[in-house]
Amino acid sequence: MRVWVSTLGVLVFTEPASAQVVEMRPLIETRARYEHLDQADLALASDAVTIRVRAGVEVSQGPWSALGEAQGNLAIVGNYNDGLNGLANRPTIGDPENIAIYRAQLQYRTKPLTITGGRQRIALDDERFVGNAQIRNNAQTFDAVRAEIVPLNGLKLDLTYAWDVRTIWGTDGRGVRQRGVGGNNVFFNAGAATPLGTLTGFAYVVDQDEAEVQGFRLSSQSYGLRLVGSRPIAPQAKLGYQFSWAGQSDYHHNPMRYHAQYWLADATLELRSWKLNAGYEVLGADSGVALTSFQTPLGALFKFQGWIDKLTVTPPNGVRDLYVGAGYGWKAVGRIDAVTLQAVLHRYRSDRLDQHYGDELNLLATAKMKKALLSLRYAHYEADRFSSDANRYWLQLDWTY
């Protein structure tokens, strides 16, 4: 695959220049954030003030483009366990200092076919299985070749081979938190438009082929279906819904032998400026042995099961997440383009043995002003049978050119 990417680079730069104009687009984005996290079972809290900067350029000519983007993360206040610095008496905020190549990709894009090779962002469906982990400053990218094919209207095929996963731990990553995890990962989904919505079949083969990363026990193969759609139910009301199922088992060097299932049912009612949401997500268990429950190590985990991050690794007995939420939005409030408020309540139980893990409250307020987005988040986890009480809050400013 590395040979293929090099060949693609030669093709880009030997394409005749007579037909199309070469265009250049600068890529600049910054983030400043204060994040606090305290846990009842640790003596000290974590407080992080970080600045993340990304800069690069995209050069395109006709259907061809080349993109390069670097990123740097600096800790202005570093009173936190960044996952690598050994401050085990403080809770983990996964934003270690880092300077790295964020993206370096070549792409050929037409209406029926897009091929992307190199280091790239990949976010499939709702990012439950494969995502970019954008909430963390270093994010997650993939060294991969990806083909997106639209052979017919209403039908899309998406196939990726990824030989390395570039993790949120950055260039100093080591041990269980590697900077990159090699393996032969294959992601495939096929989506078709139906009268009920988009029906997608998927196969995600995750090959975490590094002994230091949980002894290969995060390697898995998952196969499933997903339906996403919406229906108007009144002049100013719309009901959105999504349903998903998948089965997962061990793969490649994984020494465990297990089978676990995943279920999701979610509904959102949009009523004028209101959004009301409820859902039930299950990451099933097998025998109750560690890492034999349904795992999604390459997903954008922050988007699921709360913002405290207690359940990023599914517990041995699995997890059932019953959640309800509400949001309200305003447009054009003075000089502010948009304001949103959101609240979500989660109730966590085990899939096996029916234990009550705990409950979590998430609150979010955002204000968008032209190219800037200001957000304030708060999360509280109240433990019962799993882990310990915790509080987390953020003040974050993002700006994109």
C-alpha cells in the first residue's frame, strides 16, 4: 500500500497542467481550552490549560489534490495526568504535549469515485466504530488508503485499508498508549437509500497488532446493520431515528475467544427550536472476563456514554446506557450567530448480572460567532457499583480559518 501511495504522488505531479488551474487553500485552526477533572478516589484534581494549533495547505488541480497539515499542542498549565507523564495521583486528561504531522494525503475525487491515500481523518457513520476523536487535542488519524464509490444514485460503497492508527497520545506515546498502533485494519460499509432511511451494512476488522496494547486483546471483527432516517410529523416537527445491531468476535492474535453483541435504538424529536432525544445503547458481554465484552477502540468514544469517560473501555460485564436529553437553540442573538443549550442524563447498568454502575449528567452551552465557537461543558458522574464519583468541566474556544 505504501508503494501505491508513492505512485499516486507521481501521478498527481505529472498530470498535464494545461486543462485546470492549480488552486491553493490554507488550513488554519486553533483551540484554547481549560479543562478540570476531579475523582473521589484520587487525592488531587487535574487542571489543564492547553493551546492546540493546526496549520497546512491543500493544493488542488481538477480532480487531484494534495494536503499537508501539522499540529502542535502546548500545555500552558500542566497540573494534570496527560497519560504519559506519570502523575498517577491525578485523573487523566488525554492531551499530552505534541508536535506532529496531523494529515498528509493525496486524493482523487470525482462524483462516482474518491480515492484518498496517506494520513487522513476517517469518520464512518456516527463514529461509534471508526472516528476522529476530535474532542482530544491531538485527535486520531489513520495511515490508510480509502475508496468511496457511488455506482448508482442512492448507493454508496466505502472501503478502507489502514496499516497504522495514529493515536491521541502523540509522538511520545509508549507502552499501552502507543503513538501509533500498527495492524491490518479493514473498514467496509455499504449504504443504500430506502423509503425508511439509509440502510447500511458494515464490516469493521480492527487489528490492534501490538503486544503492548492490551496483549492484542483489542483486535476484533464486527459485522452489522444500521438504519438512519427521519419523518415530518407536523408542519414544524420532525422525528429522527436510528437503529443499529452488530456482532463482534476476536480476531487475529487476540488470545481471547468471545462473542458479544451491540444494539442501539435512538429517537430525536425536533420541534421548532427544541430537540428532545432518548435512546438505549447496549455493548454486550460474553463471559464476564476482561476484554470479552463489545469493544470499539477506534471510535470517537467521547460522543458516547457520557463525557466523564468512565466507560471508554467496556467493562467485563458490558454496559447498557439508557439516556434522555433536551436541547434548545437560538439564531442571531445580537452579534452572536447561534446559541445552543443541551442537557443529557445517562443511567448505566451492566449487560451481565444487571448491576447499576452509576448515573451521569452532561450539560453544554455553545455560542458561534463567525469563525469562532465558544463552548462550556459540565459532567458529573455519581457512582454506584462501578468506579468512583467524578466532576469535569471545560471552557473552550475554537477558531477555524
